[in-house]
Amino acid sequence: MIRLPSVPEPRSDEALDGFLDRVSALTSMPIGELFSALSLPVSARHAAALKLSTVETGRIASALGLEPERVTAMTIAGSSPWAVPTLVKSATRVQLMRAAARDWFYTSGSRFCPDCLAQSGVWRLAWRLPTAFACREHGVLLADTCARCGAWPRGEADKRFSSSRGQWDYVRDPVVCFASDVPTQRLQGVAAEPCLGRYTDVLAQRLPERLDDVQRVADRAIAGKQVTIAGLKIEGTSANLALRELTVLGRWIGGATGRSRARSWRTLPRSSAQQARELTSISSILLAPDLTEAAEALVETSRLADVAIDANYFRDRLGSAPALAPLFERALKVSGRPSTRVRRLSQGTLDLYDYGSEHVPQLFWTCMLPPALSHHVGRPSTTMIRAVASLCTARIVSDGWDEAADALKFPRAAAKQWRRYVFTNLDTNAKEEFLESVEKAAARLPSRHDVSYSGHRALVAGSGDLRDAQEGIHDPSMCLGAGPCVDRCPTPPA
């Protein structure tokens, strides 16, 4: 085995394939001749930064004069085993490809920071992971194409831009693109010419300030450190899996429904700009300080995107053992119900609403509901909708849902079931109209201090008693302004 006379010192977080390119440039040795000196087939070059066998590690270490540990540290499996547990266990090419879909890493190709390459010529291992989408040092999104030919950088497995075997006679420069050039008629095989475009010529996009915090969390997760994601303190494999789950959710919430559910989970994002847009949509979830706020942000984000989450939503889109299972469970508890928005209205705002639960009837004002709900056909009934609307209005000025139920003389357990029943059976638009009616009522109630319902409420033992529950007194000031409403408003008893 040949011992190379001079090799550069490996940098921290440097990928092995990029390091070998630096060796080729420093020694002026064609890359094919270099791999011959390493006793490795040239076809193994694109996977050199993924995982090495003990034999391959020994050969490279002996030829380069490095410790085997230094060589292993230049592979993803060796430097970040917590991020790629399936890759660590893989032994064949087929298993490696499956590991890429399960662990999320690029089997060939890499994103890059043009400024980092211009400074050192070092290709970093972290760029091989989709969770690395930005360079915080230079404040830019990572680039993902060659400026000259448009190729996925260093993606030798890509048939369209793959390097031909004849290019192994070239001395490799780590900042130069060696994908097949794009002439009028693309040539293949030994006739192909390399692109030779410089990656340092790529103009990277600026990193949005909000995503700088997201990449900071991702960098700590890649390094195996404990991070706080969606209010949960996690580390290791779970941290990287959590970032993947949120990336996929951002893709779906952003409207990328063209992929099948399974494919969306396994498909690695290449475009940093697209991933930045998806992560922006869920950044409030990822950076939430506690679990409750993260769950409410997820529900609110889904609502604004008109995405209705249900019990199967996360199961169908994510892996079998979600790292953020507590977040999804909490989100399912508050999704589809008024809990999130009503709680936000009540928290820290008791002094802003100049009314009390005594000003709310057991059955909400019919004239405050839109026609689709005040004359609702089917399930839930209009009476049930009105009862839940009153419960939400009372909740805004109460310490909790149970206290609101007590004030209206509703059974606590039954009131909880009514809320679930109404919001499970109303579609997204009807829920939004319902909550808007509650907010409007809360804004108008301060003008009704002369009306108190607390002394005339009968105990409601069950849903059947709602037919005889206390009606809200008609008052034109409470109407929506959509025309005469006397026929829709109850008449107070004499």
C-alpha cells in the first residue's frame, strides 16, 4: 500500500469525500489514482462520507497517515451515530439506501455554504443532513445547486448529472463542480466533459431572522446535545427525529399534498429555500417555550391553513413512534374545540371584559349566530350549539371550564361532552363562524349590565333539559345586523 507523502489536516466536521478532494488538489493526484492508492474502488467515492468498514478505515488511515478514529470521524455514521441509527447497523448497499429513507441523510450529494467553501474548501458532514438548511456563521441559506449547470452538488448517483468514468483522470478541486457539462447535446461516458463551475460563485439567499433560531436548535440536535423542541426537552435520536417530524408537518400544512403520505415521510428535501418556507410556517411550534403553547400553536397553524387534524393525522404522516407524541396528543385534545381561542381570550384578560357569567343565559342568543347555525339542520342541534356557545362565553370570564359549567348550572361531565360533540360535528368554516360569534358577544356584553340571568336559571341535568333551558332576552344591540331578527330571537317570559 502506498503512503501518501503529504496530506492536509482534517478539519472539524469535515466529510471524507471532500477531504479526499482536498488531498487530490494538494498532491496534484488524479482522484482515480488516489483511490487506487487507498485500495478502494472509485465507485465507492460518493458513499465514502457515509460509513466505512473496518478494513476500509484501516486502508485509508494507513495511506493518509491518520489515526483510524480520525478517519471514522469524517463519516456520518462515525460522527453522529445518534442521528443515523439505521445507517450504523447497515451492512449492504440495499440496507444503506433503506437507512437513508429511515434516518434522513443524503446518500450522495450535499448542500453547501459558498462562503464557507471560499474560506476553507471544506465540505461539512452536517450538510449531508436535511436538518442543516442554513449557515448561521454567514447568515445564509445553504445552496443546493451548481450556478453553472444546475446539478445537485456532488450528486454522483444522479443519472442526469452524474460524472463519467473518464473524469477520474482529473485532479479534483473541492470547490469545483465535476458533474457532466450541459452542451447542446449532452454527452455520456468517456466523451462527457465536466462542468467546472465554481460553487463559490453561487449567490446564497439571506437567512430569515426567525429561522436562525430554528437552525440553532437543529445544530445542537445534530451535535447530539439536549434541545428544547415544542416545549419538550429531548436529545440524541429523538431530537433529530423531532426535527424531521416538524419538517414533514410544515410540508403538509404548507399545502404540499402531491406526495403520498408514506412518500412525504421518506422523501428528503433538497431545496433549502422550500424547506425554509415550510419551517417558517411551523417555527412558532418548534420554538414554543412549553408544551401547551406548542400544541395551541399547532392547532392554530393548522386552522389558518384549513388543515383539519384528527386522530389519524399524525399516524398517517409520520413514523410509527413519533418523537413528539406528547405534542400531538395535546394538540388532538384541543383541536376542533374552542379550548385554544377561548383560553387565550381568558388568560390574563379578565379585566378587559366588563361582564360576568351572570350576564350570560343558558342558551346563547339566536340572533348572535349566523343563519347556518341558528337554523342548523342535523347534528348537532341548534339548541346544543347555543348551549355550548353560552358555555364558551362564560368560560372567558371564568377560571376554567368546570367553573363556567357550574355558573350556568350545567353538569360538568355533560358540558365537556357537549363541547366535544358540537366541535366534532361542525366543519371548519362552521367552527370559525361559531367562535367569531362568541368573540362578538363577549365584546358587546358590557352594555348589558341591567340584565342578570343568575337568579332565573334552572338546573340542567342532561341534554334533554336543554329544551326548557333559560333563553337569552332579545336585544337589538346583540344582533348581527343582517336584517330583522325578531322572528329568530326568543321572547322573554312575562
